[in-house]
Amino acid sequence: MNRRDFLTLMSISTILAAANSDPNQAFGTNKNQKTLLIVELAGGNDGLNTFIPFRDQNYYKLRPTLGIKDGIPVTSTVALHPSLKELKPILENGRLAVVQNVSYPEPNLSHFRSKYIWQSGYPRGSTDSGWIARYLESVQAKTADAVFLGEEYPLALTGNLGDRFLQLSPGLVL
């Protein structure tokens, strides 16, 4: 999926995430409902040009042609990429959090093993289910309680009850 498709899907997913799971209610009318939106950028995302350490001179020294100079400051040290300006009010309202520099114990530097660990939630051993699916099953989630946008169904949503969560194609047109 290219970046343009990703940004389109982000817009669609924001709408879907804001939607209430009860079809008899209008979007966003349930003020007590909490929504967790997980965005996995597998591959082409450059984290340092998404959440820019704009006060760090090493960033510009090490990225003389790639460094983003017109980022949108969100903290005293981090700025958003200019194309993500719509996220700033959501971040400021406390409805978005960015977790950087996340890892797991004893990384082995294998892309495939790392992806498995992130998706399964098992840093050691193996399982055939993902951490999101296990959580959703534990709370007896309905099919529409999880929506996946993408091409490859993720292990994170694969569970003991099968792949029963909604998948939308990247070519979706609303």
C-alpha cells in the first residue's frame, strides 16, 4: 500500500473508529464509548520524518536532504510531518497518543521474527493467535468491533474463533 492510499484509509478509518457499533445510533453519539485505533506502518514509513525531533541538531546533520524543516510542533522537542496537520488537534485534546521507541526483550534483528512478536504478543515461544484477537475474544467482541484496512489479514486479529473481524479492502470507495 502506498502512502497516498494509507492517508486515504486513515481518513476512512477515523470515520469508522468514531462510528458507534450500534447502527441505530448516529456516529459519535455514545460519549462513553472508547475507541482504540491501531496504525501499523509496515515498511515504508520513516518514523523520524513522521514525528520529527526538530530540536535535535543531529537529526539535521545526519539528514541534510531528508530532514523536515517545516514540521508542526506538538511538544517542545517533537513536530508532526506537515501532511499530518489534522492530527494535531486530536493529539492536543488527549485523544491521540504516540508511543515511540518501543521494543521487546532480547531482539534478534530478524524482520520476520519481530513482526511475529508484535502481532502475536509472544516474545518467546509461539502461538497461532494475535494479541488483539485474544483481547477481543476475552470481552466477547462482535464482528464489527474490529475493522482491518489492508491487504494481508494480520496475525494480531487472528484468533481461536477464526478470522471473524471485518476486513475492508484498500480499494474501498465510500
